[in-house]
Amino acid sequence: MVYCEACLAARLQSPALSPILGPRTGTGPNPGLALFLGFIPGVGAIYNGQVMKGMVQVLLFGSLIAISDRVGGPLDTIFGLGAAAFYFYMVIDSYQTAKRKALGQPVEEWLGFGDFKLNAPIGAALLIGLGALFLLDNLGIHVFESIGKFWPVLLIVIGILLLQRRVGGGAGPPQSGSGTNQVT
């Protein structure tokens, strides 16, 4: 279509329409896509830019499933229902977080993972590590049997990191040169 300059400027300045939200007022993830990706455990949070939150969600979901498989009696049903409830929580949380980000609203902190940023290339390291494990398994070195026994160590490490972050208060190193006289 051909537009005059004034109509084109008005069209470019109008907010884009989202099929689920209506007019989008800010920039951010698409809530509809976040909802769709939320059905894959952890991927909705990763799409929203919350990588650590996504990894913790996968670990918690996997833990609930593993616990329901290992315990017997009525507890397996309780943990199974807990895993199902947590699954739907992840879907809804992905949508809600994307909606808040798209509208420019602040996102609530989740288990201490508010603006927790890692400078390391976590995704690349994770893919390299998983690829190496699968390669070793294909070569006849059955590493998954040993790893299956020690996966709770990941939960312990994440808990220690969260505790260290809370106790440390998140204060950075003191600024040099602010409010002090330096003699040269």
C-alpha cells in the first residue's frame, strides 16, 4: 500500500497490536509466544530472559517427578499432583511475566532470581557438557547411571548460591575515589 507522509508517520507511531494483549505499549517478549513456550518446562522463562529461573524450574519439575517415582504409597500421588500443578504454574508464570515485560511493568523476584545475571556463556557451556555426556554414553561409557545418583548436588549448589547471595546482601565493592581526596 502507498501512504502519504503524515499517514505513514501516524501508522509507525501507533502501538503494534498483539493478538492476546491488544495494543502493546512497551517492548518485550510476546505473551502469546511465552504462553506457548511455557508448555516446555523452563523454556518460557528462558524466552522471557530469565535463564537461571528456567534452569531452576526444570530442576524442580524433574525433582518432583523423580520423587514421585521413588516414594511409594499415597506420597507418590501427592508428588505427582505437585508436579502437575508446578507444570501449569510454569505456563501461567511465563505468560504473566511476558505480559508485565511487554507493558513495561516491573517483574517480581522469584526465589531470589530478580536481576540475577551471569556473565558466563551458560547456554554454550550447557550444550557442550550435554553433548560430551551423550557422546561418552554412545561410546559405551555409561555416565548417566552415575549422574542419576548425584543430580541432587545441583539443587544443593543452587541453594548455596542463593544463600550466599542473600547473606552477602548483594553489595558490590566500595567505589574508589568517591568522596575521598586523592593525592598524586
